[in-house]
Amino acid sequence: MPSAQEIYASRREKLRSALRHRNLDALLVSHAPNRYYLSGFELHDPQPNESAGCLIISADGRDWLATDARYQDAAARLWPQEDIFIYGGNTPADLARLLRRSGSRAGIEAKGISLHFARRLSGAVRGLWLEAADGLVERLRCIKDPGEIAALERSFALNHKLMHWVEGELIPGRSEAELAWSIECFFRENGAQELAFASIVAVGPNAALPHAVPGETKITDSCPVLIDVGCRMEDYCSDQTRTFWVGETPTALFQRTRDLVLEAQDAAIRGLRPGLPLAEAYRLARAVFEKAGEATAFTHGLGHGVGLETHEAPSLSPRGLGVLEAGMTVTVEPGLYYPEWGGVRWEYTVLIEEDGARIL
């Protein structure tokens, strides 16, 4: 069993190969989950407008962990001291000089940095050419290794446990916000590091909002409740949605909607396999809704990757590029939404295997 440091080093070697293929001398890795994936350093940044640091991965084999003085001790616990770079007040200029030591042509994760920062970086040192090189690390992250799969399985095991527990918590008179807090407590009390994302609890017509924010709307007898939640265990996320009916007998409209959603999900899961175009995965589910005349109520993609982030590559949408590969973990979450009364979404996350897909 390789150590964590051996795993990170192996990932950096794979990235190095991609850099050489792109004729890049180095890559500035600034996206926090990418930084963590390659080094084990700081999965989260402190705030959206702050950074815990970055990596410079060089094609020639030398890598730096660049950070500020606050993180010097944390960096030294997992990175060689001679390869830790502490930048000062002019971070772009300091990083540009460090990049120039690796060569003249460097890639940046352009989607995650500001135009202001990129301009300062590019103008700080003569002879340094910068270009957008987004997706190089994400491409590696798409394919989960055995350790990642094991962590995901444990994360999803707790999410399944939550979904069984929460059925007994759907009590008329309880607000969305109250139930969301109870869900967070359940996760933490049962071993989760944190929520994977802010819990969605949506009652009645609020269930028509795919990303509803829990509020003071109360559960009533005879209403739908959509719950979309996830936790993080061993740094890996889970993500599941269920739509429940509170009361004795669901309405015929709710039952038909749920049956259609489950049929679409089943059609998609049965069709998932290595080599299937990502856009075709979406169409497998949409075809069920089109046949029933309900496709206009399916307002989002079929799914997305799950791992260190709840939403990561690949995207199972009409615009998805590429194909499924063994080792990918993707959600399958068709939904139908009707502002008049609510909606239904049902979500599993599956692991793509050589012979199909396995529900996590």
C-alpha cells in the first residue's frame, strides 16, 4: 500500500507528463482542491478572496509549495523545507520570479484567478510567457484511485444512513431550516468532517427550486419534501437527493412524477459504461421525459462528477464533451419541476466500472 506522500508524488509525475505534452515548463496550481490533490496541503482556502498558497509543478522535476508565513509550519510538515517558498506582500511578482526559474513558458489555472492578478503576474518578469492551462489537474482527478473510491464509499454509506433516518424526521409543523440543522448535526455526530455543501430541504412548491435555500416554510400533512444533502469523510464528498411524500397516500400527480423520474434514472444507469459520450448519458434520461411529454420540466443536466468537490468534472449535460471512463464517479439525478406544486429529484452517485455502473 503506497503512502500518502507516494500517492501525491505519483500524481505530480502524471501531471508532469501532461506539461511536457503541452510544451509547458511549469504549471501554477492555484485551485485549492487541485493543490490538495497533488500535495495534501490545505483542501480549503480561508475565504473566497484569500489563498492558502499554490504549487508550482515543473516539467524538469522540481516542485515548490508557495505560501505565506501563516502556513509555514503546516507546509513543513509535508513538504521538503528547501522546496517551500514564502512569498511576501507582492505575491504575483514573487510567484512570477519563481515560475521563471522553471523556464519561460508557464501555465496558469485561469478560471480560478482574477484578471487583476493575472495581469500583475504576467507583467512582473521579463521573458515569462503565461497561458491558460485549465483542466490539466482536473483530468487526472476524474479517474479515482482505489483509496479515493474507498473514501467515497464510506462517505456515501453515511449518506445512505442519513436518508433512512430522515424519513422519521419529516414531522408536520417542522420548518425546512430546523430539519436542515438536524441533518447537519446527524452528519457530524456520525463521523463526518463537515457538510459537503449547504443542505437543501424544500417543502411543497419550494421543491421546484433545484437549489432551494431552507427557510421557515413548514412541513404539512400531504406534501412533498425534497432533500439534497452530502457530507465529507476522509476529504471526499457524498451527494444524494430524495423526494419524500409526507402523509398516507401521495397524490396521483406526485406518484406519476416520481415514477417518471425513477424510470429516467434507471434508463440512464443501465446505459452508463466506458466509452459512452457524456452528452449521450444525458439523452438517455431525457428520452424518457420526452416520450411522456414532460421534457420541458427537466431543467438541468443529468449529473456531475463527485470527489474532493461536490461538483467536479465530468459533466453529464447536453454540452458535455468526452466520454465516460472506468474510475469516474458521477451523479445521476434527473428531476421534474412544477412551480405550482413542487417537483421530484432522485439522485444516486455511481462508479463507472469496466462492465457498467455501480451505485455507491
